[in-house]
Amino acid sequence: MTTTASFRWREPSILPGFGLAMGITVTALSLIVLIPLAGLFVKAASAGPADIWAVATSPRTLAALRLSFLGALFAALVNTVFGLILAWVLVRYDFPGRRLIDAAVDLPFALPTAVAGISLAAIYAPNGWVGSWLAPLAFRFTIPFTDVSIGFDGKVAYTPLGVMVALIFIGLPFVVRTVQPVLEELQSDVEEAAALLGANRLRTVFRVILPPVLPALLTGFVLAFARAVGEYGSVIFIAGNIPMVSEIAPLLIVIRLEQFDYAGAAVMATMMLLISFALILAVNLVQARARRRFGDV
Amino acid sequence: MSVAVTIEAIEKRFENFPALRGVSLDIQPGELVALLGPSGSGKTTLLRLIAGLEEADRGRVLFGDIDTRALSLRDRRIGFVFQQYALFKTMNVADNIAFGLRSRPREERPIASEISKRVKGLLELVQLPGLEKRYPSQLSGGQRQRVALARALAIEPRVLLLDEPFGALDAKVRKDLRAWLRELHGRVGHTTVFVTHDQEEALELADRVAILNAGKIEQVGSADDVYDHPATPFVCEFLGEVNKLPVKVVGSQAFFGDRPVLGGLSQNQGGPASLYVRPQHLRIVDETPLALPGTVEHLRRNGPLRRAEVAVEGLKKRLDVDLASQVAPAIGERVRLRITHGNLFAAA
């Protein structure tokens, strides 16, 4: 291409290491990420337009994708709120057992996801420790003048709700661990300044404390979301995996693979990949803008 | 209201460290007071106590005749400039300055156009007109400091408190800002207290200086008071340079060894004492009584000042002597020193 004549490598620093670092990066990234993903696209493309369309628009595919993405979104939102509060408590307060809780936050990272899934399923099953308490709480409620009814039928395990419980579990550490260092760095003088200027606590939290934490919170949200979209191990045990109801997209891919429908699996995988990539890219762009603006004081 | 701020017998302890041990101070309306002391002397703790950011273990702070313990932080109406400015980095300059006004309860809050007018006026006051839309990260240190000051002034504070206001700035900017702050104080006239460890800053800027040491106020007074008539040996040693001589007082004379060095003393109890003499109060004289013999060991020049270091027998540390312009001793020369002025403190 001749149109890229104006492009130049960013001037490397006078310190050596640019070539080596760049070489290792490109090689590793290619072997581990880019080539496998390219292979995925090639495989998906081998299906032919008609088949791709059939797989992509089949109700079962769409239901699974919807559950995966909406479930992940919901779980990431819950984790954003809950993880922020948890990080705040860990940073701001000293209480007996603080270090223990701090360490426990990482357990979802370390635990085999299947173990987590089985434990959650056992606890949230209708006869489980938590599940048996939830059953009597069932309610249903029709919004007046509409046909829309919302409610909770007392069951968590083996429903889409169970999927979300598992996704919340595995996503929690991401938010806590990204927000925690930023909260630790927050200078208490900014809070004191706000109080002396007459701001009440609510205003201090929302106008002074949270805005600087927002970029990290957004990162935590994206990580938790990305993790939840691709989560498989813990979900399949608690989800019940009923097609069209509680079947997640990663599971449907595995099912297609087991049926030797490699192209169909690749098409679904490609769809997930593209949607995820678009979402993450959008969030990163928002963040880059915020960073440019506020810099670091 | 004759007194703006009354500090009454404040005691404050952090864990096992006594930060303040019975501090009392009256501050007059419109006065500019410096809290001066070495680090760890309790000056910042005292400032934070006045602001209400710390609670005293004992004693109280009054604004006029209101006990501040009854006031919320908002109702204290304190303008506080933090050492690192504590600007809100996600807000632009205008929003930073307007923060205090917008934090008022709805019924006391000025309308938006009034707020932006006030912000504009304050930015002009601190000589940063037109910077409303900048973010703190786009400002220099001195500009940030002035924005912090404008933000503190926006709430029309009863008292303005500044914590090491020039601590984070380079020498040139410090000098400029010091003169500017003095001039601003003259114009706006807020009762102001600032903390500093820089004696030059305190003496130049403040109407009165309170010198703190180890949680106690050693002396309060004008710059001339504390410099020329130090109340304690600490003040004497902390402010400016000083030579220390162990002497014995007999009658109206002070003796170094068996040699009289200073006469005409009144109201002293006699006995061992420390005589503090500033370098400018030592003069090289021809043979006369009441003189201290010594040997010039070192000569230095510091700007306009010429200084000799004179070794005196029986004294470990050499005496610093400021030289008059026509005097030019050589190194190794034997000289006699006359003490023209000194501060005498009974030996502890």
C-alpha cells in the first residue's frame, strides 16, 4: 500500500529493548491469540452464507446469546455496585478478619469453576441451604393495564437466575481488585476539603470520591462482563441447561461441537467474539477520553 | 466581637504521642497569624483542630463566643487551603471554585448566573481570569494554589486556614506568591492562620507569629518581638543564627570562664546561664575590657554578608561573627570580640 507512506513507527526510546520487546509481543500475541482467532474466522466462513445465516438466526442460538450477554451484563452491573462497596470496606475500615475477607475475594479466581458451580447448585437448589429459604418468597405481579407480569417463582438453581448467580460469583474479584488500588490512592484531603466547603456526605461521595474511581470501576465492569460472557464451567451445573430458557451460548457451542457441527460452532463463536470485541472497544474509547481530560494530578 | 478565634487550653494526643499539650491563643479579627515550628511540633494539628478536622481531647476553640464543638463542618465556614491543594481533579476550575456555593442547602444557594459571576470575580481576585474551563492537571503548581485559595474564599469564610501554603512550590514562585498573599490579605482582610516551617516566610508575612515546639506555644508576638526578644532558648535558637556561650552570672556581669564578657545586666538571679549571641552582635574590637580573645579559623561570604568563624579557647563550637565592611581579618589572626547584645537564659 502506498497510502501509508506517512505512517512511521513511533520513535523508540534511546534505551535498548524496543526490537526485542516488540518481537516477543508480536510472536506471542500471534501464536496465542491472533492465529487461533483467525482460524476461527476461516472455519466460520467455510460454512457458506446460507448456513451462516441459518445458524446465526436460529431461535435457539439467539436465545442462548441473549442469555449469555444479558446475564453477563446484569452480573457485571451487580458486581460493579457490590464490588465497589466491598473494596471501599476493605480499604477504609479496619475490623477483625479484614485480611481474611481480603484473601477470600480472590477465591473465585482460584477455585476450579466446576467446583464453584456444583457448590452453588447444591446451595441454591430448592432443597439446598439457601434455596429452601427462597422458595417461600415466590411472588408474581402483573403491571396494571399491561400483559406484562414480573415475579420470582422461588427458584434460583436451574433457571436463568441461577446463571446470573454463578456469573456474579466468578466476576466479583475483577471489580474489587481493579477499584481497590485506586481507592487506596485517594487522598483523604479531598474529602476533607469537600466537607469543609459544606458538602454533605452524599454529595461528597457522588461528586468527589466516585468520579476519580470511575475509570477503574469501568475497567472492572468490563473485565467482569468479559469473563461472564465466556464463563462455562460454573454455569452449566446451576443453569439446568434447558434449551431456549437457561442454555448459555458457550454451552450451545460445545453441544454443536459434540454433534460434529464444527462450522455451526465456529459461526456462533465468531458472533460472540464480534459482539464482545465491539463492546469492550467502546468502553475503552470512553475511558481513553476520560484519561486525556483529567490527566493525573 | 473583639476576638475572632479563641483557642483555650487545647490538648491532643495521637495514640501515645502528645501532639498538643495545653495550647492557648487569641486571634484578632483580620489578623494574619503564622504558626511556626519544626516538623512534629503540632502546628498542623493545631490548624486542623481550628478547622474541626480533628477533635481536641481537652480544651476548646471559640469563634467569637460560639463554641465550635456545637458547629458542623459546614457551619464553621472555614476556608482551608491544603498543602497539596486537594483540588477536585475531575472538575474544571470553575466547578472547583463553585463547589462550596453549590453545596449549600437549596434555599441558601445562589442562582446559576450569580455563581458564575462570583467564580469570575474570584478568578480575577487570584489573578487567573479566563481559566474557568481548565482542569487542575493543566495548571502549574502556583496556579493550582491560587485556585485552591479562590475555592476557599468562595464560601466567604469566617477564618482562612492555610497549611504550608508555599510548601510545594519552587523558590521563585514562593517569593512572588508571598508578596501577593500579603497584598491580598490587606485587600480582603480575612482572619487568616497559616502553618509554616519556614521562619523567613512567617516573619515576613505574619502580623503575629506563634512559635510551637513539642506541642506547646513557646512565644507569640510580632516578628520584631520574637526575633529581638526571644522568650525561651528554643525561640532564640530556632529563629535565625545564634552562638551559644555557657556563662556564669555574678552581680551585673556575665563571665565566660573567669573573663567578664557582658556587663550591665539587670534582673538576674546569678549562677550558671546560657548566653545567646547573634553573629551580628559580635564585633571585632581593639584591646578593651569585656572582650573575648579568639583565633579566626575560617572566612566565608554569603551574598552581601562576610562572616568569620572564630575559635575561642574553652568552647567547642566556633563562634560565627558578622564582619563590618571595613574589617578584614586574616585567617589565623588573633582577635578580640565584643558582645554588643545577647539574650541570657538561666541554665536548665
